[in-house]
Amino acid sequence: MDLRWAATVCIAWLGCTGPSNDLGDAQLNAVIDEMRPTLQVCYQAALDRESYDGEVKMQATLHVRATGEVSQVELGEGGLPGMRPCLEQAIMKWRFPAAGDETRASLPLIFQPEKP
């Protein structure tokens, strides 16, 4: 099986830090679960350029305004060539529910090829 065409992305949620009026885990998880396919596109595009059959791990920190817009994305080390800009652009388009305060969330990203 060609692993470049069969890949999945797993997201493990670690929670968020910030004042008590920020977004809760359930609100964050709902959006992250819905938007997971936008990250899959980035992973698949990277696999299309460079075949890789191992697990890819990256750490993302999201800064979400009180309006629900993502104001900043910080990506840690890792990823395949071309993934970082794509992931940043995808996450910047995510929209969360409005909250009383800004939210900062730590999000580990784990990309795995689908097993045949």
C-alpha cells in the first residue's frame, strides 16, 4: 500500500492555560475535532512531496482572542518539509466560540501513516 495516500492525523488535547473566563476544554475540543481535516490536508501534501512512513510529532500553541479568532500559532520543532506554513495557515482560519478573555492552548499534533 502506498502510504502517501493513506494517512491519518491524531490530535491529543492537553488543555489550556489562562484566566477562568477563557475557553473551556469542551469548547476547544469541539472546534479542534471539527477542524482536524484541515491539518490532514497539510500532512498529505507533505507526504505527496516526500514519502515518509514514520510518526510525525509537533507541538502547537494557539492564542485565541476573546472573539474566538486565532491571533497567533506557534509551532515547535518537527514536521515534514512544507508542513509548517500550511499548518499555521490552516490553524489561523479556525474559529472558536467567543469567551470573556483570551485563551492560550497547548496542542500536541501527532501525524501517523495509516496502517495497511
